Amino acid sequence: MLFYLVLRSGLWRSLLELEKVRYFFGWTPRLYLSSGRPLWRSVPWVAAMVSPRRAREIHAWLEYRVKLFDGKAG
């Protein structure tokens, strides 16, 4: 469900930038997170794949994180 929402909204285009991928998986020297862990660990993957409501919430969160990373929100 989450992948469908990411594809439908076009968010995948901005998620494919190498720097964002490295940040998401925690492959950067600094994570810029208060919890000090990579973003992929913050996503409840089973709920994102099964629940449409939860997938929409996670999609909105990912969209917000991308805007923060690009400096468009904050």
C-alpha cells in the first residue's frame, strides 16, 4: 500500500536522489535525528503494507521529511 501511494504521488522521483537514499538507510556520517537512528527503522513496515490508513500517514510523514531535507519546509 505504501509503495502504491509513493508511486501515485510522484514522491519516488525525489526519493531516488543518492543523498536521500544514503540518509534514509543511515549510510551518512551524521543522521540529523534526535534518536540517532536511520529513518528506515522508524517505519512500521507491516502496517505500511497492510493498512491503507497507516500507509497514508506514513506517506505524509515521508513527504514531510523529503521537504525538510530539501529545505522547503521547517
